[in-house]
Amino acid sequence: MTERRIDKVRLGTEGPEVGVQGLGCMGMSEFYGDTDEAAARDTLEAALEAGVTLLDTADMYGNGANEEFLRPFLAAHRDEITLATKFSVVRDAADASFRGISNDPAYIRGAVDASLRRLGVDVIDLYYMHRRDPAVPLAESVGAMAELVRAGKVRHLGLSEVTGAELREAHAVHPIAALQSEWSLFSRSVERSAVGAAAGLGVALVPYSPLGRGFLTGAFADAAELPENDFRRHQVRFTGDAAAANAALLEPVRKIAAAHGATLAQIALAWVQQRAEVHGLPVVPIPGTRSRGRLEENVAATRITLTQDELALLEPIAGQVVGDRYPDMSSTSDSRE
Ligand SMILES: NC(=O)c1ccc[n+]([C@@H]2O[C@H](COP(=O)([O-])OP(=O)(O)OC[C@H]3O[C@@H](n4cnc5c(N)ncnc54)[C@H](OP(=O)(O)O)[C@@H]3O)[C@@H](O)[C@H]2O)c1
């Protein structure tokens, strides 16, 4: 059991109140090697006990399987959970291969109904556009998302991997509660424009992969050691010479962790939390884990405060990282700014 429940924060000026740390559920179904359903279910229970109320999924995780996996938990705890899911990454129904990105209004209307069905709920608390398709005007897509709010299928809107300019454009169509983008000691491009725009608009930041997909925890030094079905094997920064160079960047994290009697994961999470304070916006990182022990370890990071000297030691890390954060960067916000 964790010592006590974590504090709460509001997502956006009119959004829901959630625990200051959420839980990424993606790895419970796909991307990070084999999964253990019983352990994953126990992790969901541990989250609730700790006050971690924001659960993050997407229709593309396991090609629908991750939403279906959450269904029994939601049936038991619907009112205690803020449920976030996403649309736009299109996969083949038969073989799950990636077919592209759709922000088309007709596609969005179909996607939300499919998610509601798989999740077994009447309404999604936070519905994100997962990736931007620049072929469709943003106002059209956000307009279609706003219709879902009016229809009672969705409570609040979010965007993922958008630039600051895109966030402003969308917010003018309908209030955006949260921006979900990668933000960690290794990935700080979101600080170029999106974080400032979010702070100005009162939009909360939901950093994904705050543990650098596990690399920042020291749990693996080269993705070549991971199983064949692990997506990280295809990420340049986690393999070969790049991984060796990047592992060396963790030295200050290790030193600070030792000083706090903490783990590397906890220092990485505390850094995101404090970095958001510098920018003056609410933040709810969603570290992904499939184990109760790690969930409790991650939650305990909310009680760590790094000193100014420690923050200064961590400051240069991101600028020295070797390798992009995706094998193909074309659908990230980086590619549009
Ligand atoms: N919007 C987007 O485009 C997008 C993209 C990627 C992810 N996401 C969302 O963000 C969530 C989090 O991102 P992520 O899962 O990619 O990366 P992450 O949270 O940075 O790292 C997850 C990895 O770290 C491991 N881990 C977790 N806690 C740990 C600890 N205390 N010590 C050692 N290892 C630990 C996990 O393994 P175990 O599971 O074995 O503990 C997993 O392999 C996802 O679940 C998903 O919901 C969104």
C-alpha cells in the first residue's frame, strides 16, 4: 500500500480534477514485450488505491485490445476514474498493420462509437486527437470533436503531438483541457512552443513517456536486449552506439537519485513535475507500468523536490541525446515547427 493518496489537479480551466500522476495503460496490451494480464489488473487496483485516477488508453493500443482490457475495471470503478482515450491512428482490422492517420470528421464519429463500445461506457471523459493529419483543416476536426461533447459522448477534449500554434487554433474552436505530448529529461521539444501556449491558454500538460520509455530508469541499456516484440528495438536512441552515449547521460540522474535515496525513475518523474512549475502550468505525467511495485514507486516521486543545483545538473541532458524519439518523425509536432 502507498502511504497516502496523491494530490489532485484540474485538467484545463474547466476540465476534471485528477490525481497529479496518471497511469499509461498502453504497455498492458502492446509495444513493450509480453504482457501479464493479472499483474496489469492488479496495477490498476494499485493506481486507484494511490489516488491515480487518470487512466490513459487509445483505440490503436493493441488495435482495440487495450480499451477492451480496461472494460471490467471501468465497470467496477467508473465513477472513480477519469478515462482518456484517443483516435486517429488507423490500423488494419485483420492484421493490425498501420494504415495512416485520419482526422476526418466522418472517421471521428465512427471512432468514438467504436471506443465507447469496447470500453463499455456511455461517455469518455477526455477524448484526444492522437496525431494530426495536416490534410484536414484543424478547425474541421476539432469542430467534429466538439459535436461529440454536445452529443454527450465525450466530456472534454484533448490533443496530442500538436504545436503551440495548432493548440491555439484548436482552443479557439472549443476549449482544450489537455495537451498530451512526450516530455522527459530526454525529450523536450514540447518546450519550444506547445508548453508556453498551453500555459497561456490554461491547458494542462499530460507528459507521455516521462520515463523515456523506461530508458531513464536504467532498466535496460540497449534495446537489443529486449524481446523481439518490443517496439523500442526500432528506436535509434535506444540501440547501439546511440544507446551507449545516451546511457552515459544518466550519470547525474544516478548521482541525484543516490542523494535522495530514490530511484532514477523517481528523479525523472520529479523533474517533469518541477519543470512544469517553471513554465507555470498544471501537469499530470502518465508513466506506464504493468506492476504494482513500480506504480507505487512512481507515485512516491510526487513527494520528491529537487534543488536548484540538481535541476541545473539535469538541464543539459536533453540537448546531448543522440537519436530521434521515433523511427519516423513525420507525424510528430517536431515535424511541423
Ligand atoms: N500520445 C502519444 O502519442 C503517446 C505515445 C506513447 C505513449 N503514450 C501514453 O503514455 C504512457 C506512458 O508512456 P510509455 O509507456 O511509452 O513510456 P514511459 O512511461 O516513459 O515508460 C514505460 C516503461 O518504463 C517501465 N517502467 C515504469 N516504471 C518503472 C520504474 N519505476 N522502474 C523501471 N521501469 C519502469 C515500464 O515497464 P513495466 O510496464 O514493465 O513496468 C515501461 O517499459 C503510455 O502507456 C501511453 O498511455 C502516448
